[in-house]
Amino acid sequence: MQQLSVVIICKNEADVIAETLESFSGLTDDIIVFDNGSTDGTQQSVKGLPVHFYTGQWEGFGQTKNKANLLAKYDWILSLDADEAIDTELKNNLLKLDLNNNKIVYKLKFKNFLGNKWLRFGEWGNDKHIRLFNRKWIKWNNAVVHEELLIPDEFTVVQLSGFVLHKTVDNVMEYKKKMKKYAMMNADKYFKEGKKFSLLRIWLSPSISFVKNYILRLGFLDGRAGFISAGMTTKYTFLKYKRLRELWNNNK
């Protein structure tokens, strides 16, 4: 066992959370599941599993994650989502870590899946994020969406081998709902930050997004899944700026 805590915030993840939690078996004796109002039986899905289950109010991604981290037994936090399991190679490397140096943060590689298709290219290809850190030194910012870790300049980033297995969505309809939700949340974030919109950006940014992810980042090599992924990101970009325009117009 490693002296780290796995911390997961979730809402309505009954279909995937048990499989995710199983991937941490043998890694730690402290797994925190912080639920924000699930109505799909998430609590029943984790019942009987070796986890500490808490419920709490949703305060945006950044603040909610910081709140959940305070419930952990250990200072070293492995922060993942309910649809982000780990593979055997990553688990073995986590078990080997010497966690005595608090001035290190660990970056993990992600395999992102659309259904059962691993997206090797495009926006989701070569995906890496810092997800293991010491909570005494590192916290999330207060962003409602697209939260980021606040990492001092003197810290060293170390990348681990192995993968986080991210089951993004099961089907296209679920993908559409997810992208629309995040577009609305990010538009609200931009509005609160005072960011402006332009008609040129509303119509040009989606096209640029598609060319970047489908052509320049070789998303077409992922076949139909690559086209769907690039198309969804294009729609997300359009909806985000369209909603931002609506917020500014309503503010007048």
C-alpha cells in the first residue's frame, strides 16, 4: 500500500464508478468519493467497496475538489474523476514512488476513449495532466470549470509511465449533452471574468478548432471517432461563444 489518498468528486456516475474504484485495489487504504447530489444510484454502486463516501454541495470544480481533499487521510492526493481508472503499469509505478519530496508533482498520461475507441490523435491524443501532488503545498484554483492546480515555480514536474484510462462518454448523444453542459459553464466563467465576444470569433473559432484537431493534430487517423470528436469540439466552441454573446446582450 502507498501512503496517498485517491480523491474523486462525482455526480451520477453509477455506470462507471465501481470499475474505476476497482482499478485502485492494492494501491491505498484511503479512497475518498465526494458525491454532489447523485440520483442514479451512485451510492449503491459503491456500497460494500473499501471507500469513504461523503456527500456535499457543488461549489464548482476547483472549490469542490479542494473541499474533498481536506477529507483525505494522507497529504499526497491522487485526484481523478469517476470515469478515470488507472492501468496496472501506472499502479505499479505509483506503488514504487518515494513520496518524501514534497516539492515534486507528478504528471500522468491519459488514454481517452469514445465508447470503446481509444482516441490516439486529435484533441484527446497525447493528453497529460498533473494529478498527484501534496495538498500542503498545492491546491486547485477556484475556477467553476476548467480548473487548474496552483503550482509554485520551484516545483519539479515528473511524468510517470502507465495510463489513466478515461472513459469520456459511451455514445454520441451523451457526448452532445456533455459538450453543451461544459460550453454553458465555460461561457458563464468567461462572462464573470469580463471576457468579451465578437461575431468574428463566434463564427471563425469553431472552424479553426476543427482544422486544428481533425487535420493538424491528425484526428482523421482515428476514423469515424476522430471526426465525431473534432465535430463535437467545434460545436462546443460555437455554443460557448454564442452563450457568451447572449450573456452580454442580456446584461445590457
